[in-house]
Amino acid sequence: MQIRTRLTLQFTGIVALISLLAHLSIYFFAFQYRKNQFTERLADKAITTAELLLKVDQITPELLNIYNQYNKDILHKECIAVFNYRNEEVYSSNKFIHFNPDWTLLNEVRAYKEISWQEGEFEIVGVVYTTKNNRFVVLAGGIDIWGNQNLLYIRNILFTSYIIILLVVMIAGWIFSGRALKPIKAIISEVNTISATNLSTRLDEGNRKDELARLSSTFNGMLDRLENAFRLQKSFVANASHELKNPLTIIRSQIELSLLRERSPEEYRKTLQSVLEDMKNLASISDRLMQLTQLSADDLRIQFEPVRLDDLMWELTTECSQKHPEAVIKFAPELPDDADTLIVQGDKHLLHLAILNLIENGLKFSNPPAVELTLKVTASGIVIQIMDKGIGIQKDDLKNIFQPFYRGNNTSSVSGHGIGLSIVQRIVTLHGMKIDVNSTPGKGTTFTVSIPRS
């Protein structure tokens, strides 16, 4: 079901319910008013008849009947009956209609002074009329033809007006829901024109105040992220192709040169060694690309476990010292009294990979290769720093160093692919940590990894 149809039906249903309650209330109060008016009228007739019959000596029952025949205020099938204290009928205004109440009903009238009830079409009121020598019960009954006709007329008017209101509300709801959804249709039309070739297109945000403006703003924010993701993906593919193409081109050239003429075994050995180095370089690029792809996957699942950071840092110090014996690697931790504060929840393999990349990055850009590692506990958490005294990073490059394949302008003399820091940032983000970089060209770079207590 379309939203416009659903809104129209919901709006019509709400108004129909409110209108129904209003019409029923009007009919109920009209019904109660007619009933009360007719009851008061019957009670007045009963009292008037009793006073004429019992107080005026000149009025006899026969004379009172004659008077009632010419009374223009007589009710349809009106009957007024008077009963004495022995519950004997002493007067009846209609010889064709008789009330035959039992003694319990007459005693109930005497007890409550006035009661009313209905017998079929007849509405009857019983009142007590007291004289010096007797307590009479007067019953007055009749059919309210005029009141019932008016009530029927009111009911027909209410029913007709209810149907008309429903039709008007349904038409108005359809029109207004269409007007309300018109901006949404415009948004849908604009969104349908956006594709991968024109991601720079943005939706009109209107007055920037209502919900539809916020919806357009949300779409525009999503388009900003998509455009950025497409741009990064395009750049990533181009850079990856370039990085993979270089070693493949070199390998191909060396093989083609070796095949141009016969060469000595020593020359073939040198060529194969060169090809092997290029193959290792190619394998290194492929491994890092695979790592970055896996870390960027939406369904990546990290196996969190307790990791003691000082032990991890000692392991990395030993590993890098053995791998780079010419390098100087210093680790100066500030150990707290409670060693448990150094334990964090994380994936040990990924944390090892991230810090290893930072250490090797510092060694690579230092001459001679040297890094200094620190570990300390602060009020907000744990801080790890990797410092080198290498070539540093230029200010314009700092904002882009975590982008895949990005390399600073002063790194052309150092081999590398620009993938390591992207891997580091992704691992840090996955663990809810934060990484900052502070660098001065020609003096060195410091990477700071902040790990919150939580």
C-alpha cells in the first residue's frame, strides 16, 4: 500500500472516530433531553390532575374526563390513574387504557416520592400526592410521538452529516497527503538521477528546518561519504595497479634482456637474484594489500583477549633487534605499581602488527636506524609512543599519511609502498584507540597511540 493511501486512510479513520464520538454524544444528550422533558411533562400532568380531582370540590371524575377530552395539551394515548392508600384505583382518565401496577410498585413510588419507567411504548411516571386524610399515588403515562419524531429526525441528520463528513475528509486527506508527499517525490526523483558518474550531485535541502530538509541533508551526507569512498577506491585501484605494475615490468625487462643472447652462468645467476628480489617485493605488496583488504572488510571479526602491553612491547623490541641488528631500539617503560593496569582487551596479532609497522617505519626513515619506545599509564588510559630522529614529515603531508599508497614528498629516496600506516590506522580504529602524529622535518617523528581505560 502506498504511503499516500495509508495516510489518507489513517487520517480518515481518526476523523471518523472523533466524528462518531461527537455524533453519538449529540444523539445521547438529545435522547436524554427528550426523556427528561417528557418525564417532567407527565409529572406535571399527574400533579395537576390530582389537585383538580382531590382539592377542588366542584370537580368530579366525570367532569374531569370531559375537561381532558377538550384539552389541547393531551398526549398520545394519555392515561392518568389515581390510587388511594389501599392501592385501589379511584380515577382513570382513559377507559381504554389501564395501568395494573402491583402493590410493590405503588409502595416503591411512596418510598421514593417519584419514579419513572417504561412499559413497551408507554413512558410512565409515578408521583405521591398527599392530602389531610390520604396519600395518593398518581400514575401518568403516554407515548411521546412528537419527541420520538424529533429524535428520529435528529438521528437521520446526524447519520447524513456523518457520511458527508467522511467523504469530505477522505477527499481532503487524499489532497493534503499528496501535497505533503510532494517534496518526498521530488527527493526520489532527484535521487534517481544520481549514479556513480555524477556522485557530486546533491539534493535541495529547502529551508533546512523541517524533517524533509533533514532527510535531504542526511542523503547529502551519505553522498559525501559515498563520493569520498569512490574517490578513495579509484585512487586505491590506480595506486595498487601502479605499485604492482612496476615490479612486474622490471621482472619482464630482465627476463627479456636475458633471452636476447647467450649469457654466462654468473650473469644468469645475477639476473635470477634480481628477479627474486623483485618477486619478494611483489609478494610484500600483495601481502600488505591483502592485510588492508581484510581489515577493511565489513564482516571482520576480532578475537578480543587480555593482552599485557609491556610484554608485547618487549617481544617487539627483541624481534626488531634480531631482524635489524644494525638498528638501535630503546624501550623505556614507566611501569605502574599495579601491573594489571597494563592489560587491555584486544587482538594480540593485530596489535603486534600495528606497533611493528610503526617501529619499522621509524627505522626505515632514520639514518642511522634508531627508534625509542615508551609506555606509560595516565589518568585517561595507556599511552604508547614510537619516536625516531629521521627525516620527518612535511606539514602538508601530515593529513594524508594514513591514506593507502600515499607517500610524502621527501620519501622518494626510501623504498616503500605507502600501505603500512593505513594498516596501523585501521587496527587502531577497530580497537577503539586513537593515533596522533607529531613531526618536524629534519628532526624526527613521534607516533602516539592512546588506549582509553574502557
